[in-house]
Amino acid sequence: MVSPELAQLHNSSPMAKPSLRNKASFSLADSFLFLSGAFVALLLVWSLSCFTGPSPNPDGIFGPLGLGGSQSKSSGDSLNCGGDVNRRYDPDETSFYDEPEMSYSIGKPVKNWDEKRREWLKQHPSFAAGARDRVLMLTGSQPSPCKNPIGDHLLLRFFKNKVDYCRIHGCDVFYNNALLHPQMGSYWAKLPVVRAAMLAHPEAEWIWWVDSDALITDMDFKLPLDRYNYKNHNLVVHGWAHLIYDDKSWTGLNAGVFLIRNCQWSMDLVDVWAGMGPQTPEYNKWGQILRSTFKDKLFPESDDQTGLIYLIYKEKSKWADKIYLEGEYYFEGYWHEIVGTLDNTTERYTDMEREDATLRRRHAEKVSERYGAYREERHLKDAGNGKGSWRRPFITHFTGCQPCSGNHNAMYPGNTCWDGMRKALNFADNQVLRNFGFMHPDPLDSSISSVPFDYPW
Ligand SMILES: *[C@@H]1O[C@H](CO)[C@@H](O)[C@H](O)[C@H]1NC(C)=O
């Protein structure tokens, strides 16, 4: 619902008042001289503190690798600033990158990856610190324009959403729109990207694949990495064990979003998994095997999702034991069961903010995690998770909607897919825009209003 205050404010956004802006820039010019002097002074203090600041302390399992102090001293002007990573330091000692046989491509196995990665981290101590929780998000789309006239616009918004999340939580993000293996198109295209990204980013412990038609609808939620580290799980997918083992359903998990640990086990898994793909002579054989094992699979081609379920189902000790089937929250959730709940969730969250001044307090985007944690502790303890919960769903996945081609599943009538996407995208965008002073009052409309001080009241 649009509150009357917001609707009114919609017509008086500051951008419509040039006089106000001119006034602001005039006073800015006035104070420029003073500010630039102050800035130089600040810069001096800051650069000095870089040289005297503490070197980073490697944590947890990366402890023994930590060479923070000694390396920093020998590298002279490439010192770290206050625990930040050092992007200008790459020692002359050789690493796996110097091995001619090391290949980024599917089909050329990497051996001893754990050791190689550990060695690289040892050579790059500023990255070793904090490596345990470092996440690289991967996503992407096809190399050519979308057939759906609004497809590229939708994909841009889906991508913007992921960039927003990563900026707020400090993960890196890589968008790929090239086929890294020419024969591995559509749902197989992600495996070569994951494989190459593990080698390109040895500093990242986790690679987080998120399909182009999935978006983050809870900007506060943080991946519970401790849960996955605790028993050394190497792959996290949204899934349900009974659907895999009892029902033998190809929808027992969703392979559109997953976290995969940057380690040898994952290299091996990707090789075996990709071995069912269209680039192999076994492709047709795998199509038959998968279809005869999982009776609810309707199409004859071998696909990545059924392939992964097959590996879980067939090889428990090798694969299944290291795979965490996440079902406690929407690690990825079906949009059709989510979109209809977003209005009520918005109501609940707005009520929380009405009651609690801390949640209404304006703050820098960089410190939003503090407010997310506060909301969690004070207001979300018994919100539940997943289906039936009034918590914001973490990831909403528009499975079957095909934004780029526009060929959505015929079971969704008319505009349900596109309206659902607009609504979810604006729902997520509102959590971001809020820290910039604006919001979409109508979740189906891209227009915005400025947010008054101490809103909502
Ligand atoms: C939203 O809340 C209203 C009022 O509490 C309730 O009647 C309705 O069933 C809820 N809708 C959904 C989709 O949960």
C-alpha cells in the first residue's frame, strides 16, 4: 500500500528543484578551499598510519600459513593498509600459474589443487588472512541479445541486485557471458565457469553460483558459512533428501544456486559432473540413464541438475557425504510460492520499523550489517524460515520463467512471470535504495519517492 505521505512526496523529490541544487553547489564551492586543505592533511596522517599499522593476522585454519609480518617488510612499498589485501604484490617464486600444463578448461584435470592453493596463499599472506570466509559470486547469461524484448532489461536488474548484495556484504562478483566451452550451452554453461573461477581466484574459499533468473530478496541475510565449514561440506545446494532418496525425483534439489568450496574435491566433482554433458560422446547414454533412474524427468537430454542428483544418489561416501542439502531457509526458493507473500512481509517489516527507532535510524550503507544483525536479534527470532515464514526470503528463483528467451513454462498464465519479477526486484531494490534516501512506494512500479526523516511513523 502507498502511504499518503509517500505519494505526496513523490511529486516533490529534490531532483525537481534546481534552485535547491544550485544553492548546494554554491556553498560547496565556498568550502572547497578549506576542505582540500583538510584533505591533504588527512591524507598525510592516513598514509603514515599505513606504514605503522598492524599487519594482518591470519585466522583459523589458515593460521600456519600466515607470514604477515616478515613478508610485508621485504616487500617495501607494497605494504598493506590495515589488514586490507595487497593487490600490488605477486612474488617471483613460481606457483601453479607457471605450470604450462595447468589448464582452465573442462576435461583437463587439476591435480593436488589443495596443496597448490595453499602454496599460493602462503605466497600472498594478505589474502591468506580471512580466506576461510571469502566468497566469489558467479553469474552470467548467453553471449547474444535476448529474444524477449524486455529480457536484457530484466537480466540487467537481476545482475544489479547481485552487485548490490555483494557491495553490502563484501563479496566479489564475476559476470560471465561467454561460452567457456563451445559445446556446453544453457544449463551446462556454468560448470566451465566454476572450474575456471576456482583457478582464477585461489583467494576465495567459496564459489557461489547464482543463476541469472534468481535474485536476493533479503539484503540483510548472510550465508551461514560456519554451518558448512563445521563438518567440511564442500557443496551446498537447496534440496530435500527424501525427494532424492525415496521419491527419486529430479527436482530433489535445485542446481541453479550453489556454493562450492575451492578445493580438489570440487575440481573432481566438476570433472565427473561435466562428464554427463553435451561435449562428451556419452551424452546420449547419460540422457537414457538419468531418465530411467528418475522417472519424473520428462525430457530425454542429460541435464546438470539430474546429473548432480544421480551422483548423490549413487555415490554416498564419495559425493553425498560432502554435500549439504540446505533446506532450513530459502537458499533458493520457488518464486511461485514466494511472490504472493511479499506484500505481507513488507507490512511486517514496516511494523517492526514503526516500533523500533533503531531500525528507522539512517546510516551509511557500509554499516548496514549492523542493522541486519540487530533486526535478527530483536525481531526475527521467531519469524521462522522458508515456506510459511514472514521473514524475507533470501533468494527468489524464477524457475521456468526464462526472462531472456521469454519462453516461460505454459503453466504460468499471461504476465505472472514478468509481474512477479518486477515485484521481487522492487522489493529487493527498496532495501537498497532506502540507504540512498529513496524507495519504490508501489512494488509493481519502478517510480520512486524520497524517504522522509524517521520514516515510517
Ligand atoms: C496476508 O495477511 C492477511 C492478513 O493478516 C491474511 O489474511 C492473508 O492470508 C495473508 N496473505 C498471505 C499470502 O500470507
